[in-house]
Amino acid sequence: MADRPLIGVSTYLESGARWGVWELEAALLPAGYPRLVQRAGGLAAMLPPDAPEHAAAAVARVDGLVIAGGPDVEPVRYGAEPDPRTGPPARARDTWELALIGAALAAGVPLLGVCRGMQLLNVALGGTLVQHIEGHAEAVGVFGGHLVRPVPGTRYAGAVPEEMFVPTYHHQAVDRLGTGLIASAHAADGTVEAVELPSTSGWALGVQWHPEMDEDTRVMHALVNAAAADRAR
């Protein structure tokens, strides 16, 4: 791809990050995300947390957007009380990433949500989450894996038409789908593993697993190709 589309990836702030002689607050992103963007033919740009009113300006400067995985979405965002097993809130990150999602949807910028990013996409469109499920994480800090089955006729199935073994690490999942979203893949236990907007509503896809931990680039290729097509128009 001669003119590689620019793909923005959300990042997050962590205190106590260490490198060399330093221990400071840092804007972090696991290296698997930019590597996956690059392998799929895009250029990766990190989008650290900012004021939500700046989200539209940030989105206007990229050709596609990835909302990265991370901690649990605060239940108040979808009108629920926190389950005791729900992690501590990441309010600044929720605010920034929800603003990015809203800006991308409003501007028609192709959007891929990964794990938490898929859940945030669902919440942004009025959906809810199951706050705890079993069997989708190997152990604390260890990725597990399982099969996901595409729903025929969906955008996801167009990119990955066969059942696929995916790397997974989550304990929450989509419950009620957000307005306009459809489920486009499921796990064997029925958990929604991918969601998307129909083609008539713009390009937005969320996957519950972690493609940045896999060798398969097809999901990211789909985003990069959509971003390239929009840029060429």
C-alpha cells in the first residue's frame, strides 16, 4: 500500500512506569497494537488521553481508529451498580475513549474496538454489559484462547469466514446490544465475541478478543482497507 493510512490507537496513563533510570507516569500502549497496524499496512499513531472536547480534532487527523483493550468500563456508564468482581474505575480513560468513539461515529471514520474497546462501543450506543463471566481468561495476567464462530453475512464474516481460535483475556461481555449494533461472532458458550454496525451505518467493528496477540492480521487488515478506501474517496 503506497499511501499507508494513519491509524490512531488509544493509549492510557500509568504511574510508576520504569525504563532505564526513570520511574515516571507514562502514556502506555502494548507494542502488539502498533505492530499489528504496521503488519496490516497502516501507520500507527498513539492517542494519549486528552480533554473530551479535543476528540473530534484528534479523529479528524487519522484515517482509522482503534480503541485498545484495558480495564473494566465503569458500570455507571450503562446504568448499573458495580459487581464486587468489577475492577476499579478508569474514569478519565472512559471519558476520553467514549469521546473518541462518538467522534469517529459522527465523522464516519472507520473504527475497531478491541476487548474493552468493543464493550465501550456497545456502551456508547446505549448497550449494557455482563459484569462477570467465567472461562474467558486463563489466569491473572495470562491470555487464554477459544474458538469464535462468525455470523454469516456480516462484515466480520467477510474478513474471517471460518471458525477461528483467538487469544482472549476478559471477564466481562456484551449483554444488551447498543442501538444499531448486530452480533457478528459468538463463542461456543453463546458469548457475543464481535459486534458491528451494518454497512449502511458506517464502518465500525468490535472484537472481544485480542488480535494484537495473534499472527492473524485479517481483522486489522479490514480496518486498514476501510480507512484506505475512505481516504481515496
